[in-house]
Amino acid sequence: MTEVAAAQAASEQASIDGPQVWLGPDQETRQDEWLYEISADDAEALACATVIAQESGKDILDITAADFPLGSFAPKLAEIREELLRGRGFKLLRGLPIEGRSIQEIAVVYWGIGAHLGLAVSQNAKGHVLGHVKDLGHDYSDPLARGYQTSARLPYHTDYSDLVGLLCLKTAKNGGLSSLVSSGAIYNRAISERPDLAKALMQPFYRTRWGEVGSNRPPWIEVPAFNPYEGGVSTTYVRSAVRKAQLMPEVPRLSPEQEAAMDYFDGLAESSEFHLDMQLLPGDLQFVNNHYILHSRTAYEDHTDWAEKRHLLRLWLACDDGPPFPPGMTAHFQGLTLNGRPNGIHLPGVQFCAPLDAE
């Protein structure tokens, strides 16, 4: 397709609208809409639910929403879930009491909240459904290194699930700022300002699977960044995965247009016009819709004491009523749940587990 034809095709794509399309500076003035302060009554309801779940004797993996009754907090969390799936696509819950609680208690309450939002899916080849974002000293330049196990800056990206949740346990000595950006806002600007590059972003890019793939699948996938479908756009973007796939001899080299398209995408995401920054504090829970929102993290300097190092618990959640995505995107996911939702990174024969520390 010629550059002119590509530009014409992209220009025919309609811009999208809705609460998930936003700009960072505007959201900064609307903090009262996306920041939810956990009240004393909420904390009490969650504490009671935690006791009930623990007294059931069930392993954390077996705790369901029914095992974790929310009481008065139930309608509030239902509203938050609706905001995540059909609203602006992110929410920050502030003030979960974690001081003085064991990691097991914290994991149960976090898991219980997640069970009311969706189904926890595996985040890596080890089958971790309860993940830990903590620097294990890995080198992010390693082709198989996962960014969450380093202290490096993580560029804007999406994960392999409908929702991603983070619960902050410990903050870094310096840095580690969380940033969000609306992929819909980037899409709209691209089709109006650079339709040629927008079209390139709607074509497949080769991406590494980080070595976390079954033996019957190639170590890479092909998937576009922008996936228009049913009047919306589902976005999946991990430039580091594209870059590392280029180290594989069987993967075609990126074209100059593809490089320019990713440069353009990153430039918009990193612009102060587009993104929203927030500092996660101990007890903060951040939930993000991967279809509509990209997330990032600044590099950080950590503490030397292992117990004091920056540490967040992570959930990847599949939602039965999550946003629609085109059939062509299914190859991007390692598999689908029984209800056809993104199933994280699930390798055949690997049992799910919920470790209580990073490994």
C-alpha cells in the first residue's frame, strides 16, 4: 500500500469518543472523580470479609467473591468496576489499612477485592496469579527479562488481561512514579494528524513472548497496536517486546515507517499534554483497563534492605463483560478463558500459584 493510500485509508477511520478518551491535564483537575478514599466503614467491611475468607480454610487460589462478602462496600466496588470497564478506564483507591498486617492477610483482602472485579489469570510462565512487582536485580536489556523484576523505566505499555491491578506495599527511595495515558486520545490524534502512521499502527508488529510460551508456539506474535472494532479501538502496545523480537533472526526487520509510527506513538504518550502522573502510596490500589489505557513507570532508586524495597502486589483480571476486541487479537493472547476473555500467560501443564513474596 502506498503512503497516499495508507493515509487515505486511515483518514476514513472515525475518531472515537467516550469517557475513556481523555487528556492528562484535564484528569488532574478531576481527581475527585477517579480517586476513591477508603472510609473507616469500607475498611471495616473489608476486614470482616477477610476474616470470613480466612476462616473458610480455603487456599487463596480457591477464594471466590462469594467467600469474600463485601457488605456495605459491595455497591461502591460495583460502581468502581463499572467505571473501569465502561468509564474512564482507571481508578485509584487510597488508604487500604495494611500497616501491622501480615502479607498473608494483605494478599487475601487484595485477592478478595479482585474476585469481585474479575477472574485472576496467570502473569508469567510460573503460573503466578498473584504477582509481585519488585526489583530482583535483573537486567532489562536481557531479551528474556520482564520489566517488573527490574528498577528500570518501563515505557508505556499494556498487559495481557482485561484489567491490571496494583497494590502498593512499599515505595522506592526515589522515583517509581506511575503514569497513565488514554490510548483513545493517542488514536484520535494520530488519525487526524498523521493518518499514514496511524495506518502503520493498525498493521501487525512482531513481538517477543519473553520465552514464556508453550513448545508448540513460536516465540513471537504478530499483533497491531490499534485494533478498531465495533465503534471502538482496543489497543495493545509493548514497544520493548517489539524491540526484543528484532533479536530473533526469523523475525522480519522493522520498516522505517514502523519505527516512525512507534516514535510518534511514544512521543504523544510521553507528552505532558496526554499523560497523567500519580505517586502510589502504601495502601493504594490502582486498577487500569488494558484495552483503553496504557501504563508506565519511571526508573527508581531502591532501598538496600530487602524488606524495605519498593514492592507492589499485582493482579491480572479477566472480566466476562469486558470490552469487545476483534477476533484477530486472539493470537495476541496465550489463550482465552472459558468465556472468551484474555487469559494472561498460561503455559500447558503449569499449575497456578499465589506466592507471598517476589521470586
